[in-house]
Amino acid sequence: MSTVKCIGILTSGGDAPGMNAAIRAVTRSAIYNGIKVKGIYRGYKGLLLDEIEDFRTQNVSNIIQRGGTILKTARCTEFRTPEGRKQCYDKLMEHGIDALITIGGDGTLTGARIFAQEFNYPIVGLPGTIDNDLYGTDRTIGYDTALNTIMECVDKIRDTATSHDRLFFVEVMGRDAGFLALNGAIAAGAEAAIIPEISLEKDQLAEMIETGFRKSKNSSIVLVAESEVTGGAMGVAERVKKEYPQFDVRVSILGHLQRGGSPTAADRILATRMGVAAIDALLDDQRNVMIGIKNDEIVYVPFSKAIKNDKPLKPDLLNALRIASI
Ligand code: F6P
């Protein structure tokens, strides 16, 4: 039987749609199981600065549909130092918080892993990032909403691309991972995706142009994942202007549009399942694991696996995009 009587919950790193649904599920599931909840504002930074509030079920009312995070978020440099982490530990002790639920991406889980090891302290992580780049889970909270936003934006860009017979490079987020670009391209019916995982192996732009990607079309849309490896949409467009001046090229960078907005049903359901599973994990004496979803089943992924391994792209997706865009 778990000895956890009071949990702290925080969101850290980039916000993602569905984080509020996760906060709601964690809070309500903890209270349902007789565990007290303390909301920690602004991630690890707020923990240091003592921005901590008792949470009841009403604190999480009317938030499931809201994007962003009611707990706010921050990137905390102090948490990278042993002194900063010790101060955080002292704050947790002061407030009687005997386990933490952290919601965030790679950086959040990396910090959680170090902290949990240093102080032998129980932490359960929820994967909250639009990038979908955490190993051991098929989906992260926020990814589906961002993907739908990208699809809607590209649908709109297509009107101009078609009317003017233009070649558009649309840059999407992903922090060095191509999931948003590749699946966004498939969903929006784009011609190609330039993604870091493949850029390391071959020159995707040259290949795309040499295989005559515009033979049967007058306009084209190519999604480019933001990354030094791909050069981003600007970098790719500059190259096209120099090497293939016959094309009428435009660039569109979607930016933080992709992080906002009301979460989709899929993200709300995922966040709710994961939030409830996080409390189940603590009750089950699980420690230092990220909650994941694999083949629609909840799984526990050790922090070390979730952050250290690169999540592979499925080759059939590359193939589907190639064939569907001829
Ligand atoms: O990790 C989420 C993400 O949106 C990445 O896709 C992007 O590289 C980064 O955060 C942007 O961070 P910031 O909002 O701090 O500029």
C-alpha cells in the first residue's frame, strides 16, 4: 500500500493543449483516492519561489476545454544546479508533499529523473508536448491538437498556393523531431515533408526536385520541420531561389499558433486517462516512470528510457506520403 498522502503537481517547459485536462484528472483522481493535492505554479521555478496552493476539485473546474496551462509554466535554470534542486527538495518537505506529478516534455522529465535519483523522491511524469518526441509512448498530450492546427493552416495556405501556382514551404515545430511535419504533410495532402531524421541521411530537397515533384501539379506545399539540420523553411527557400529560380517560392512559419487552442477530443481523453493512471501508478508504488500509451493501453516507461532513446518514425508513413503525393 502506498504511503503517499499529499502530491504536488506542476507543468514545466513549453505549454501544450491538454495540459489542463491532465491537471484536472490528476487532481480529481488524487482527491478521489484520499490524497491531498497542491498546485505548484510556474514549474520548478514556482516550487523554488514557494508559489504553491492547496487544490480542491473546484480549482480544476471548467478547464478541460482550455489550452495552455492554468498552473503556468517556465524553464528553470536554477533546477539545473544541485543547490537549486536542494532548495526545491526543502520546499517539498516544508509543504509535506511526498510525491510529485510533473507534466512536460524532454527537459521536464530529464530534470525529474535527476531530482528523483538525488533525493530518492517519488515522481511520476506525464508526457506533455506537441512534439510527440518521447520514447515509449505512441502519443504525447498536445500532439493531436497541434497536428490538427497545422492541417487547418495548410488547408488555408493551399488556397493561395493553388491560385498563384506557387511553391510554399511551411515551417512547423517539433524541436528536431519530424512527427508534426510528416503527419501534418499527410493530413494536409502536401507534396513532401523535410524532416531532420531524413536530412541526416540525404538531401531531401534535391531528391524532391530531381524526381519531378511538380510534373503533374502547378502548385506545391512542402512542410519543413524547424531544425538546424533541415535549415528550416527559410533555409530551404533560400536554396531553391538560388538553385531553382524557375519556382515562385513563398515561406510561411506557423510558430506558436501550433501550441495554442482548445484541445481536441483525442488530447482531452489521452490527458484524462494519463492523469488517472499517474495516481494509480503512485498507489501501485511505481516511481520515476512516465505514463505512456502503447496500442491504446497505458504503460509505465522508466524516465531513463523515455528521454534517452530516439523515438523512431514509422517507415510506412514516409511511403504513404511519397505515394499519395504523386
Ligand atoms: O517543445 C515544444 C516546442 O514548441 C518546440 O516544438 C519548439 O522548438 C519549442 O518548444 C519552442 O520553444 P519556445 O516557446 O520557448 O520558443
